[in-house]
Amino acid sequence: MSEPILTVVVPCYNEEDILPYTFTKLKELLISLINESLVSDRSRLLFVDDGSKDQTWNMIYKEVLKNDLIKGLKLSRNVGHQNALLAGLNTAKEVSDCIVSIDADLQDDIEVIREFIQKYQEGYDVVYGVRKKRDTDTFFKKTTAQGFYTFMKKMGVDIIYNHADFRLMSNRAVKELERFEEVNMFLRGIVPLIGFKSTSVYYDRKERLAGETKYPLKKMIAFAFDGITSFSITPIRFVLSLGLISFFTSMLFAFYFLSLKFFGNTELGWTSLITSIWLIGGLQLTAIGLVGEYIGKIYKETKQRPKYIVDIDSFTVPMKMLINSEGEENEPYRLELSETH
Ligand code: UDP
Ligand code: MG
């Protein structure tokens, strides 16, 4: 069998601090993979700029112009980690046999990609990178992340424990991914749904070397909530059973109150009345809110908006550097069609 063409997709959002390190490390790895004949020399690194506000895109593009191994994709605005990743996967699948996705901060052990390739050669279509332990994460990050997985599982979302978005997918797995047309793309939940032969590879996760996490608690909660409401109706069922339980309890209470009335003692307290008003009111609001959340999701899905828009794709758009008045390289810019002939 000839060597597979590999593309490593790296979503980047405001990653200027870490990018020089990431370029060096990934280039080293790819070159050695090519030299060892594990992957084809047509393999590439694809950096996706997710509408960064810092120098990220300029850095990527300078790298693209310097080095043939590096490709860049610029999205028109920030669309979030999952959609940026999807943009990268969709672009990469046109030119590769297998695709590895990894975060720009390289907290995941890039050496494991070697094992990914081996598994791919053994015939696996999806290889999940799974973290062995979380020693290097802060206590807070560790517990919230752990809680996240347990909670998701309870809520009926079948995700691989301790697996983030570090994985290898074969070309055909990525092609199938395209058929999941939902707007709320939660890749960790969707990839297992594709099926095919899959396996996991275990590694230690490192600390972020530079820059800061783009997933503070607020985003993590939003991520979990989105994941749950896009994947399961457990919360709605829960609210339904809550409603049923309170309905039957109030029937019992009504029975009790009536009997009190008939046997002469009607001095029922204000407390119990006001408590039940608040209780039922609260329950109703929660239920309506939750139902609304799902309706909102349906609303979004029916609109079928594009999940991301590509601004510049270095695979297809030829680029050159703009030279400023001092003769220095400035921002990369797009060539007009007339300039390319
Ligand atoms: N990221 C992105 N768009 C965003 C937020 C994050 O492309 O809106 C990228 C980010 O550059 C990184 C990856 O997603 O490569 C994971 O983010 P981060 O490392 O901050 O998350 P954590 O590892 O802390 O969960
Ligand atoms: Mg990270």
C-alpha cells in the first residue's frame, strides 16, 4: 500500500503567542513522518483562522508562503471551535486520505499521531485520542471537565470519556460527516454516530504553554448545554416527570384539604398556599424555558444557515505578501484573478 496523504487540521483563535511553537513542532513531526515513509509527501498542515483579532492569520500566511507543507484557511468571522474544525475537515477531505484534528496549543501529545497513522493503516476509520490523566490541568478545570463528561453521559449523550477533539478520521468518515446537516455541530457527539471501525489511543495531556484557554467556565457551561439540548430529550422528559409528580402530589393534597374541610378544620395557613404557588410557578417557568430552548434549536435548524464562511483558502486562492513603502513584507493579501495569469 502506498503511503496515505495526511492533513493535520489546527483550529486557531487568537493564538499568536503559541503559534511559532506550534508551527515548529508540527512541521518537525510531519517531516519525520514523511521521511519515515509513514505518510505521503503530499501531506500538509492546515491552520484554520477562526476570525482571530490578533496576528494569527498574518502569522499563518507568512508560514504558508515560506513553507510548502503549510496551508491556511481564513474564516470570515469567529464561528467557534467546532465549526472552525468542521471548516478545516471539509477543506482537508478534498486532498487527503486521513485527517487528524488537534488544538493549536498542543496540549495533546503530537507523537501520538504516529500511532493514529498505524491504526489507520490497520483499517480503522476513526481513532480517538483519549487523555490518561489530567494532572496538569488546574483542579478547577479538572473537576468541571470531569463533571461535564459524567453529566453528558447521564443526559444520554454518548461521548468518548476524556476525549477532546484530538482524533484521526479517514476520508470516508469525514465525507459521511457532511451528511449530518445540523447547525448545532457537536463533533464529539456526532463522530461516534458515524460508526465505522474505531479505536482509542491513550496519552498524557500537557499544560497550555502560552496564551490562555478559550474555554472559561461560562463557555464550558454553554458548550455542555448546547451539547445536551442538541443530542438528547432527557431534560424535557425530566421536566415532564417533574410536572407529573407535582400534579399527582397536588391531587393528594387536594384530597387532604377537602377532608380537612369536611371534618371542620379549615384554618389552612398562608404559608402552604404561597409555597405551592411559588413551587408550581417555578416548575412551569422551567418547563416553558426548556421547551423554548428546543423550539429555538428547531428554529435554528430550519433556517439552515451556513455553519461557516471561508474568506481565504490557501489551497485554492493564490496569495502574495503586500510590500509596504519601506520594502518590508506587510499583510498577506489575495491576488485578483487577473493577476494570477
Ligand atoms: N478555538 C477556535 N475558536 C474559538 C475558540 C477556540 O478555533 O472560538 C480553538 C483554539 O484556538 C484552540 C482550540 O479551539 O486551538 C481549543 O481551545 P482551548 O485550547 O482554548 O480550549 P481548552 O483546551 O482550554 O479546552
Ligand atoms: Mg487547550
